[in-house]
Amino acid sequence: MTLPLTEQLVQWRRELHQHPELSNHEFATTERLTRWLEQAGIRRLPLGLKTGVVAEIGHGEALIALRADIDALPIEEVTDRPWRSQQPGVMHACGHDVHSAVMLGVALQLKQQEATLPGRVRILFQPAEETFDGARQLIEAGALEGVKAIFGLHNAPDLPLGTLRSRAGAFYANVDRFVIRVNGKGAHAARPQEGIDSIVIASHIVTALQTLPSRVFSSLETVVLSVTRFTAGNTWNVLPQSVELEGTVRTHNSGIRAQIPHRIRSLIQGIASGFGASAELAWTEGPPALINTPQWVDVALEVARESGYHAEHAASPQMGGEDFAFYLQQVPGAFVSIGSASEFGLHHAAFDPDEALIAPAVDYFTQLVPRALQIVAAQ
């Protein structure tokens, strides 16, 4: 990739970083992406999206897709970079600005090769990944119509620059959310015997929930259960009537995923009943596990090695969620991790990916596209 294009992409990344927007509110981000694509003469598909952009390059029947996510997080940035967020309480703490810059660069480079591309590539600048509903919006709008394979990336702050990882099969986790409400009986804190202490009961529940991954399911399975919110009471001398707990469960095995709501419900109701209280569970399914297609993982890693990456199949299963999984339920493809060498991890207020990852990632996907199109055309 040329130095002027590299500098342009870094500038665009910094502009996106300074003006982050939350999921489904990426209006200015969409306007910027649209303007930059139009200036390069890249056509957009009229899908009627509220936010997000779908661009297409090339001609012919063979069609693949690339995806970048564009939304930010409700986090106050604490870095001292000159391009730090100018939006109070909102930050690109997951690197979606970097992903967007990479795919902008791919679009510009492929536009220059459009006459020789053996098909079409559709580039999805997707909103609302952090709330796990953006991929479904694009699918419902028809963004995958005719697509035979899809590829995406996420930067990995724990990996050094020049490193690319992926794996066949389950890569990212099933993501589910739970809310538990414990209903006891309020009382004066000086006379707890007159009430049913919902805080004590909820505390027992928090401890007991940890036996699900450690004692109910095999230790060879990946199961993570975290209670992330414990809300109770509003003053110092009253036992509250109720307590609300919230958290998440992450798995890779869909069979285990299906069992967990029943297991939690039985456990919390049993504990609450033993204390003379009651407990209710509200369960919300998030995105499914991201299941990479082995054939396309092989292709993605082969091209990565050819383009200079230290690339391996040895990626560890990730317990984070990724709504790219919804695309892979519709068409085959591969999702890869690219090292961004940040001292602080994803969703941290000091997250600071190394921008040097942009140029090689652009060159990588620019090489991957014609290879994938040739394979699709031959099928």
C-alpha cells in the first residue's frame, strides 16, 4: 500500500475516533463513510439502512463480502492522544474505527483493480455490533443476497503486530444475559428476624451459580458465568424487599447453552424457597457462537502467510461475543484476529491499538478478495 494512502487511512481512523457514536446512532459516522466512498467513485447499495453503509466493487456473478463494524461504546476515554474522543462518555474502545479504516483502504485499493477482479466484493460497514443487532439488520435488508462467502476481522490487543490468528469451528462464544430477582420480606435492620433477608439469599445464589461451570458441566467444556450487577436497598438501616442480579453466561457448546436457563432457574428457586422467599429468572439470548468454515479458514491463513503475517490456526476459543456469527449462519466464511499490540485490552478506557496494523491488514484483505472470488467462481 502506498504511503499517501496509509496516511489518509490513519487520518480517517483518527477522525472516526474523535467522533464516536453509540450503536444505532452512527449517523455522522455513516455520513463520513458515505462521503469517502463516493469521493472514490465506489457505488453503494440502496438498502434503506438507518445507519451503516454497504458498498460494492467489481462485476460478474461471483460475489463475496467483507465486514467492518462502526459503533463505539459508552466509555469515557482516558488516553492522552491528540485524537482522543471529543464525545463525553463515548469511545472507540473496541477498535471499530480501525476496522473501518482497514475496509476503507481495501475498498479504495480494489476500486483501482475493479476491471480485473474475477467477480464482485460487497463491503459491509455495519452498525450496532456492540448491541448484537447490527448484523441481523443488514441480513434483513438484503446485504447478503447472492453472497457466497464472507470474511471479517477483529483487532487483538494481546497479539503483537504482524500476527494473525483464526481457527476452524467455534471461535467466539454464545452470549446470553440473565436477570435474577429475589423477593424476600423487608424489615428493620435491627430486627432481621421479622423479615426475609433478600441480600443474604442473593449472596447465596451468587456463590451457588459458580458451581454450574465448575461442578455441573464437564471441565473440558468452556462455560463462563459472571454476575456483573447486584442491586439492593436504598438506605443503611432497612433490609430491602428485593434484590436484582444481572450477568452473562458464555459457552461454545449449543447443547450446554440450551441447558443453562433450566439449571439456573432450578438452583435459584431452590435456594430462595429454602429461605421462604421466591426468585425469578429473565433470560435473554444474544448472538450464537461464531462458527468458522474450515475451508475458508485455510484460505484466509494461506493468504495471510503469503502477505507476510505470522499466521496460525492456533487461536484460542474466545469467550467474547461477535454478531458476525449471524452472517456465518447464512453463508460460509472466516473471521480472523489481527494483532494490535495495545497495553490495555478491549473495552478499556485506555485502549490504544497500534495504527501500524492498518496498512498490512489492507494489503491482506486486498489479496484475499481475488483469491476467494476465484474459488467461488470455480464452485
